[in-house]
Amino acid sequence: MAFKDASNPSGPVTLENGLTVAVDRTLCIGCGGCTAIASNTFGLDGEGKSTILDTADLDASTVINSAVSGCPVGAISVN
Ligand code: SF4
């Protein structure tokens, strides 16, 4: 698994579409919902926390926003 920003796997990371995505690792419960909805953008690391993948630019912003809305604990922020 390759991260968009290897030095900052859970972001914040700014994508080519201008969105800056970040996962609050203290909130993430590793449910995998975001990885199912936006599979190019999110992946769980070895600690079961969501990270932003190097393929994130392949997902449309609408898909990423759906993943944000679907997070049960509000761990993902997009600006
Ligand atoms: S949907 Fe939210 S809680 Fe679930 S893995 Fe993604 S960031 Fe973590």
C-alpha cells in the first residue's frame, strides 16, 4: 500500500482536484466504510486506521465526499 504522502499517511493531503483530505486517527475506528466507498482514496494501515492512498486522484470528488458523509464517527475532513 502506497500513501499519497508517505510522511503523513492520514493527511492532511491536497489532491489534484483541490480537496484537502485528512483522517483523524484518534477518531477512526477502522470500520472500512471509506475504503469501500472511495477505494482509490482510502486504505486501512497496519494499525487499522484509514490513510490516503497515492491513487486518490482517481476518485471523483463526489465519491470522496460520499465517503466523508458515510464515516460513522466523522473522522474524515475535506476542505
Ligand atoms: S469510515 Fe471513518 S471510521 Fe471507518 S475506516 Fe473510514 S475514517 Fe475510519
